[in-house]
Amino acid sequence: MNYYAYLHQEGGCDYTIGCGNLLVKITAKDRAEAGEKLKQLIASEYTGERQLSRVILIEGELVPFPFDIINIYVVEKSKKAQEEKDTKEKEEYLRLKEKFEK
């Protein structure tokens, strides 16, 4: 069975976004074995100044989200925002046109 461990290092590790966050896949027959493998990983990788502030063990499969759905949403949102901007600019143009044509 697949398990995933989310490891969060307090304060990150530098100034990059997401630094100090790690998602690790652990293959084990049960939760106890996954826990042991996770303990070994932490003992070998997080020593000295590298200290974890949070560890979450996730049981099950990660399901990839279809990226094309996200792209469609972003494109539609962008089109709507552009349409709203165009409408406001046209209203402003008509207002100024009327004001200065007198």
C-alpha cells in the first residue's frame, strides 16, 4: 500500500517559497511499517539544525487533478476580467467624449 508523508521544517530553509516542505512516498504493507520507515527517514535526514515542526502521514492514493480543467478556469476568468475592463473603459470613453464634444 502507498503512504505519503508530509514533512514541514519550521521556518523553512531559506527564502524560496515552499522550502522546508516535502512530500515523500512510502510503500509499506501497513501503517506500522510506514511509520517505521518514516522514523528512519526522519532520523537520517533531519538532524542538527534541520528540525521538523509537523509530520503528517497520509494513507491511500494521491489522485492527479486534470490540469486542463484548471487551464479552462483560468482562461475563462481572464476573458471575463478583460470584458469587464473593456466595458469600464468604453463607459469612461463615452463619458469623456460627451464631456469634450460640447
